[in-house]
Amino acid sequence: MIKSIFENTTIRILNLSNSVMNHKDHEFGVLLGRLVLVNKTLVHLDVSHCKLGSYDMVYFALCLMEN
């Protein structure tokens, strides 16, 4: 799903809240980080209550700072 979002250059709002992610889904956190780095049209990304791991959230936050 996330990989197809990379191809969409017009998406502005993405709601992923309440998606259940656990520590085995490290790829999801990395893909989210890459998404905020490369997508210049995304203005709102909701990842509340996703249960991402702490390392995924740190990577995600670093990518947000770079964007």
C-alpha cells in the first residue's frame, strides 16, 4: 500500500491512524520515513495509535526534520 503512495504525486492528506503495527513491521516505519522525505505535496499524515516501535518513530521524526 505505501509503495503505491510513492507513485501518487497529488496526495495531500493520508490517514493511517489506528493501523496496528508492531515491532516486526520495521519496513513500515522506514517506508513512512521515506514517504515524508520524497513526497512534497503531503501536508497531513496521521499515524496516531499505530503502535509503531520507538526506533521507527525516531527515524520518522528525523525524516520529518529533513523535509
